[in-house]
Amino acid sequence: MESQKKMIVVFGLVAAVFLQCVAVETSHVVGDSVGWTIPQNGAQEYVTWASDKKFVVGDVLVFSFATGTHDVVEVPKASFDSCSSTNPIGSTITTGPTNITLTSSGEHYYICTFGLHCESGQKLAITVSASASPSAPSLSTNPDDTY
Ligand SMILES: *[C@@H]1O[C@H](CO)[C@@H](O)[C@H](O)[C@H]1NC(C)=O
Ligand SMILES: [Cu+2]
């Protein structure tokens, strides 16, 4: 009897995890347990973090930081590269933790404007795709398809 109950609990957990995976929106905790901070390993930290993730319009980025220790602002690529906050896209978010919903596809760049945090590696670049279904049929431009 007891083991049957355990089986049901385990099955329920598996189902819950599965449902989370197929849910339309995904939230991504930036840096996972590291959070949004000056990473020990420099900028490579967030490059590595983003590299195995798929970002889709509607997904949420969770920037985990304590208010007053960091902030987050989206910037154009040039500003990301130079760690400049003079051309922000939207307003700088100073209250943490904060959730940012990805509303458009393409490249998105985020930096912290505190001191030399960005220069020290607190910067995130991601590529957001438009659709959650990568296998969506597309119009073929292959000339071999013309009969
Ligand atoms: C931010 O997202 C997380 C994870 O989805 C959620 O638990 C939390 O309630 C959200 N916070 C706000 C302020 O929306
Ligand atoms: Cu910072």
C-alpha cells in the first residue's frame, strides 16, 4: 500500500515537471543560483548560462538581485559591448528581484549600470525566437521543389 502511494506521488511529480516543460511561457532565472551579480568567472558566466537555453517571445527573465546592490537595463549591442548606459531601451529597473517578459524576437542585451559591474562581466546577451514551435512549416525557397 505504502509503495503504491509513493508511486502515485512520483508519477505526479513527473507529470508536473513534464507540464512545466511544455508550458507556453518559460521563466529563466538569469545565472540560476548565481543570480544577477558580478560573476566570479567574468562575462563567460552569462554566456555559458544562455548558451544551452532557448528563449521565446513570452518567456520571462528573472533577474535575481537585492535592491540597491545592482540594477538591470536593456541596451543596444554597441552599448552592451562598451558597457555604456547612455542609450537605454526602456527604463532602468532598480528594484530586485525583477521579471522581464520578452516581448520581441531578436537579440536582447542587458547590463548592470552600477560601478564597473558590467565591465566585470555582469552583462547578458540572448537571442529570442518568435515561435515556440521550431518545426513550424515554412515556405520553401528551394528551386528543386519546383516541378
Ligand atoms: C517572477 O517570476 C517567478 C517565476 O516565474 C515567479 O515565481 C514570481 O512570482 C514572479 N514575480 C513577479 C513580481 O511577477
Ligand atoms: Cu551590478
